[in-house]
Amino acid sequence: MEKELVIVLDFGGQYNQLIARRVRECDVYCEVKPYTISLDELKSLNPKGIIFTGGPNSVYDDASPKYDGAIYELGIPILGICYGSQLMAYGLGGLVKTAPVSEYGHTETIVDKSSVLFKDINVSENDSTICWMSHTDYIAEVPEGFRAVAHTANCPVAAMECRERKLYAVQFHPEVMHTREGIKMLRNFVYDVCGCSGDWKMDSFANATIKQLREKIGSGKVLCALSGGVDSSVAAVLLSKAVGKQLTCVFVDHGLLRKNEGDEVEQVFGPNGNYELNFIRVNAQERYYKKLAGVTEPEKKRKIIGEEFIRVFEEEAKKIGSVDFLVQGTIYPDVIESGLGDSAVIKSHHNVGGLPSVVDFKEIIEPLRMLFKDEVRKVGRELGIPDYLVDRQPFPGPGLGIRIIGEVTPEKVRIVQEADYIYREEIAKAGADKGLGQYYAALTNMRSVGVMGDFRTYDYAVALRAVCTSDFMTAEAAELPWEVLSKVTNRIVNEVKGVNRVLYDCTGKPPATIEFE
Ligand code: XMP
């Protein structure tokens, strides 16, 4: 039986993968395709439904992305979101205008519950629910055959439908959590309009990916960049299951790892570990410290660390001989935050933006590129990777290099490693890690005056960070119990030489990011 597929047609919005992910959460397989895909190719995929994404443009700009109007005649259900809704209205003869009042954020939206989109959603007495809006244009008049099925104080067509043609559109973003009933609306679309039955689970992803990898790699040799973090571990196990000993995992100890981490990774993936693969540990600490000496600018540090990684891999690959593929555990948030595609660069995640342009491999394989962190964890569990590895908090590729503000030196690395170890140990002892997405100690570049015994000190301040997040795109600072914070503070200033002050970072993301650099 052919797998049910919903296509997200990407018109350049911020949330394209998020829409796909929400559909997958409804147990329906979903993939994002660019709006440049031809109608024939789209038809050949035989989708059960199509979702048009939002985008930053106005349909009246000549340069704005459009699509062949014949798509509306295929009989395939379509849901337009934000720009996608305006595109549908415009393409079918409705009127799109600049709204007299732009709407941004939480917006009370009155819905017509007779529309299948709003089946079983919770509404207040006046049939309203909170939806998340972000638009300057709006649909002023629906096309012939359509009816408006939701409105707000400033937007006459917050949703429209043409039931007979299975065409639906919403001005708001059902995929973001701020739209309270958004997931149900997407669910209604894929089940009740598209007729999906929900035949897809994460293990289908694992099995299908293993099969695809096997086909693609054939008898070729593969090198995997293994950091021991969740993403690269899951990628490595997928590859190990696909091609076994054709895979060599290279683990670079760049001297920017957490305390004891190098040995822990070796235990799991090394010769005495659980998996069928070749494992090489490269001790490259000195090499990294040399390259990073005197460098303070965060992007420069990231680029150096990323580039050095690739160089080490290339060298290892040469030793192995005729390596065709390089595997990386890049996941979706890495891709968008590095500004691939049309979104703005926040940071160059190494593995992605930090990649040098000349890379000595035939091809780079990134099997997790379309998944969010929690989806990667699900795949990990499906693959039977032990919970302690799968639930491990994320650790960035550039490691402590981006948790030391300013220049990286071996001495500063020692300070962060010790402080971070104490912090993690105390959180574990207190059982305070429930609900935390990520927590670590960083070294600020600030030194300040203190007093220890009868002596003046002029030492570094360590910053503690702990955030609650599930998708790592947004995060809130965690409210850690004071007893834990004060115990950690005490231990750090007493046990870690060179630190006389401990600070707690109360900032969310946005406006901060999770890492310091
Ligand atoms: P930020 O700091 O951008 O971090 O809010 C979001 C998540 O991404 C991790 N991160 C990275 N992971 N390579 C990685 O593999 C990187 O260069 C990188 N930079 C940040 C970060 O730890 C958090 O989980």
C-alpha cells in the first residue's frame, strides 16, 4: 500500500518545517517542497493534500512566489496559510488588499463551527478562540464559490473555504503553539478534508531512512562525524544499521568537550561498545587551542572550529582511502538558524554554515536534516538506543568554545569543565532536571573583585544557564530552586580555582539565544 503523503509547498515563510512536523504529529507523513517544483512532479508524488505556507511577500509584488493556477483544478485538497491563503484568494479571483490595521500576535478570532476545519475545537461563548496572526495584507473579498468561515475585529476573512473543491485557507498560523486550537485544525484538514487515515509512525521514518541510505551508499565507504550528542549518535546508529562496517565514525576530541565526555563517548561507540562500526578517536586539543588563540569574535570562533572539524575528517578519510560520503547529524533548527534558505543568519551552526566551500567528499549525507530535536529522540528510541543517550541534553558542535566568552585558552576550558561538572552533578542529585531542555555553566569574560580568606581576589565570573524548551527555537529561563543554585555557587567558588562569582542567566530566547555565542 502506498504511504499517505501531505506536501507542504514552501513560499518562504519561517514555519515551513514546523507545519510539516505538526502534520507528522498527526501520524501522516509530510514533506516540504519548494514552490519551484513543477506541477507534474507534484502530481507524480500523489499527495493526499497540499499546504501552502506563509511567506514575507505580497501577492501584488511581481517578484513574489506564485504557483501554476492549474493546481486548484487537480481535485487535491489544499490549505493555504497566511501568504498561502492570500495566494489562493488572489489566484482564484478574490480581492487581497493591504489591511488598514496589521495584526501581529495573539488575536481573538470568531469561527464558524459549521466549517470542518473547526470541528471539535474549543471556543468561548461567542465562538472565539485565540489564533496567532502576522500579516499586513488580508483577503478583503473571497473568490466566487468561497465563504468566509472566521473573522477578527480587523480581518473580515480570517479563514475561508470552498467545500466542493476542498480548498481551505487561514490567515493565521495554525502550526504555532500560540494558536490554541491550531493542531486540531490541521488534524481536521488532513483527516476530514484530505481523508488520511494516519498510517505513519516514527519507526517508518527509521526503516525508510535505513533503506534509502543502503540504496544510496551501495558498497561505498562512509565517514560519520560523531560528537556523542543525541543528533550525531542517532545518525551514526542509522548508518550502522544501514551499512555496518562500511561506516567509520570519527570522534574529534577538540579539547572543548565536557569533563570526562571523550571517554564516555568511546565507551558507547568504541570497540567495546554496542554497535557495528569502526570507531576512531582523534585527539586534536592542541591543534584547536592553537587555531583559537587570540580569537574573540563568536562567528569567527565558530567558523574556525567548524572548518577544523572538516579538515580533521578529510585527513582521516584520506587515511581510510576512497571515502565517498560524509554523514552529519544536522537537524532542522541548525539549518534555519544558519540562514540556509531565506531566513536571517542567527549563528553559523557548525556542521552547516561553518562548512568550508571546498569539501573533499563526493557527498554529504544529513539524514536528520528535516527533523526537530524531539523527533530525533523518538527515532533514537525506535532504534533501541538507550534512554540515557537519547535523553541526553544537547551539546553544541563547537562545544565549550561557544560557552567561553572571548578568547579560548586551556585554562578557561578547565574552569568551565569543572564548574559545569559541579552544576550538572548538583542538578542530578536534587532531581532538578525534570522539564529542563538544557543547562550548563559558561565562563563570562568578566573578572571582578572578591575576597577570599583575608585576600583580595580578581577572578572570573561563571554564568549558569538553564532553559525550558522542547523545540530549541524558543526557550524560557528555568526557575531553578534557590537551594540548588546556592549549593552550586558555593561549590564552584570553593572548588574551582580562578572563579570568585557565580551569576544566573534569567533571559529567555528570544531575545537571548540558548548558547552565549
Ligand atoms: P541557540 O544558542 O542558537 O541554540 O539558541 C539552539 C540549540 O542549538 C544548539 N547549538 C548548536 N548545535 N552546532 C550544534 O550542533 C552548533 O554550532 C550549535 N550552536 C548551538 C544549542 O546547544 C541549542 O541546543
